[in-house]
Amino acid sequence: MKDLAEKRYTIETCTDTAYSCKMAVEGGCDRIELCSSLALGGLTPSASLIEYACNLPSVSIAVMIRPRCGDFLYDDDEFELMKRDIELSKELGAGSVVFGILTPEAMVDKKRTRLLVEAAEGMQVCFHRAIDMTQNIMQSMEDIIACGCHRVLTSGGFATAAEGIEVIKQMQQSFGKSIDIMVGSAVSSSNVKRFRDIGIRSFHLSGKADCESRMSFRKAGISMGATDPAREYVLSQTDPCKIAALREALNS
């Protein structure tokens, strides 16, 4: 596992397949945010995928703890599942967990966040982009820090990080000495210097590219779930060249 403290910049790649994990490592990422269903924003991955990723060389694994898609207001059963998934991730060797949990008023649920941080003792904790859905992002930063989280993933409360860069700059200036602020959402080699230049040192991206399915027979007019039939035989996988290009842009 890489010692991230020795690196000037940290690149985290979100993946949801074994192949994408391998490509993220090939591209030179430092940490994998391991999920299932990235098309839904990322959900908790299977135990077998966690175990697989934790055995990859030279990369740290951060497991997404999100029991369903949709909002970040969880009932008691979902909260218990989150705690158990944290325990399981720890048992399987993950170095970090990633979660976000809010109140009905769209503020950080401090009580439950603290309980999840306690469950993750010995691991790094990232509060994910649920912060971008809160009604007061600066107050949410204070709450996240008070709960003991080590980093936060944010686009500054906007759909993309580029749109939220002024808020991200304010977050970095106000809280950058207390928590690692990681920027994500449409971050790429073409815009990463803008965030580097305001003091951000951690960067999150999927680095995805479309790949054609290897199926030789393709049944027309039907798809599984909510997939567009036109994309039933298109796979979205991590492109190592995009990870490497981001690193090159950061270091240039």
C-alpha cells in the first residue's frame, strides 16, 4: 500500500468493476474508491469485490458505504447495514470507508456520523458528496470535522467542481488545515490545475471511457433495468490513460 503522506498529490479513482480496478492501478492512481453501480452515484460493493481490490498491489482501497441510491436520509435498518458494511470492509483489509448521512433538514447527521466514525476506528473516513446536498455547506464542513472525518469529497455544492470552484476555494482556505478537501465531479487533466492552484491536493475522478461488449450475438429492443437499449452492449470502464494524464497535468 502506498504511503499517501509522502505524495504531493493524491489521485483517487472511483471504480465498480474488477477490470476498472486493474486499469486504475495501471494508470497510477493512489487510491480506489470502490463502489457498485456508479451509474447510480455509487453503492456499497460486494464482499468479493472488496476482497479482490484489497489484494491489488500499490493502491489503497476506500469502500463506499451506501445501502441504496437516492437521498442520504437512512432508516434504522439501513443504518445498521452501513455499520455492518464498515465492519466487513475493515475485516477484508480496506484502509478507508466513504459515506454521508444527513438529517431531514439536509444537514449533517452528527450523531449517526460519529457512530459510523467509531465503527471505522483504525480506518480513514471520507464524508462524500452528500455534503453538496446540504443547505449550508460551510456549517456542514464544521460538523464533518467535529465528527472526526479525515477527508471530504466535494464539488462545492454545484453539479460540477468547475462550477463550484469559488466555494471550494473558500472551503480550502477555511478548513484545509483541519481536513483533506478532495475535489470531484468532472475533474480531468484539462481543468485539474485550476484546483491545484487554489491549494487542493486530492483529486477524485472515474476516468471512464466506453468500451464495446465482446458479445457476438446482440438481441435488439431489450435491456436490463433502466439501461438505454442503445447502450446495453456498451461498458463504461476506467481508462488508465485518463488517470496518467491527470497525474502528468498535476506535475507539469
